[in-house]
Amino acid sequence: MQSMISPVDEERLLKGTTTIGMVCKDGVVLATERRATAGNLISNKATQKVFRIDANIGITIAGLVGDAQVLARYLKAEVSLYRLRRSAPLSAEGAATLLANILNGNRFYPYYAWLILGGVDAKGGHVFSVDPAGGCIEDKFVSVGSGSTFAYGLLEEGYSRDMSTSDGVDLALRGLTAAMKRDSASGDGYLVHIISTKEYRELTDDEINKRLKSLKIPLPPALP
């Protein structure tokens, strides 16, 4: 299947990040590194690239920070309105379709952002890759960004549908570490969110560092 965006725009979107989403037997894992770049400049070392949208839905972002942040706010507002009107949460598939429709409706003046939407609903865990033209593809694991090719090497080898979210976090950290070693636009730490039927949880830096130590991965430099 051919992408609906031009090679130039796709190259622009794939510069500057590594994001991962995967479905596990007991939930969904979303993970990213923290570096933001402007060309060859590292513009920020503590960038928020994972956003909680609702108690059962989250997204990761790649591309232009401003466009991605606007989309996150837009989607969060629409999902909140749905919950208020229906007294029930929007399904992960419904949220992905909504996000895809927003992007497709602006395809001639696009948002330069490529997102991974992950969520848990009555049908189980879901991960969707949503591109700037509104293409929405569900998969068991997805990686987006300039370091995604390196992350995929670990995901293809280590992923199993029967793995727990705990094992999924370890695999995501290994994938991000591989990307940060070879992709200069990825680095400066880790962000990990876990979504299950019971809760939406963001791992603390201490929790992530403990896992890195157990995996024998060097800890990222402490931010000033």
C-alpha cells in the first residue's frame, strides 16, 4: 500500500524521534525517548511525547511538536465530550477513527505529525498507526520516527502476543535504547505509559531506572 503523503513530507516526519506502541495480553504499552531536535540542534532534552487522552487511551507523537500538541489537545477534548454526552468512554477504535478523520479533513493543509494511538476497551488492547493523511492501521506493535528501523529490529525478534505489559516495557526500553545508539535525533531518556482495564499508569523515572539497571542498560544523564 502506498503512502498518501509525499516522500519529502514523509522524510520530514520521520526525522527526530522514536516512538513505540504494543499490545500485550494484559494491556498496552506506549513508550518514547525524550529528545526534540531542530535540524542539527538538540532543542530540548525533556520533551513530552506521550499523552494521556482518557483513562483507557493514550497517544505518542512524532513530527512537528506544535502540530502534534494541538492534535493531542483536540483529541482529548473530543473524547472528553463523548464521555460526558454518552456517560461511557470512547472505544480505542472509535478514538483512532476520530483522529484519522481529523487528519484526513486537513490533508490539503496537513498536520505534520504521525501518531500512535493505543488503548484498551471491551474488545481488548489496540494499537493504531495514524499518519498525517488520515491513514489508520491497526497492528500488534508499531514504531514511528527516525529511529523506528532500529527499534523494529528488537520488536520483530522479541515481541510475543502472550507477553505481559511488564515484559512489554522491558522490550520497549531495549528497542528505544537500540534506536538512541544509532539515531542522533533520539535520546535523553525514556517515557513509558501502561494502559490496562484497571488503570492508566505513567512509570516514574525511578521505576524506569530500576528496569534499565536490571536490563544492564546505562542510565540516561540526569537533567539539570
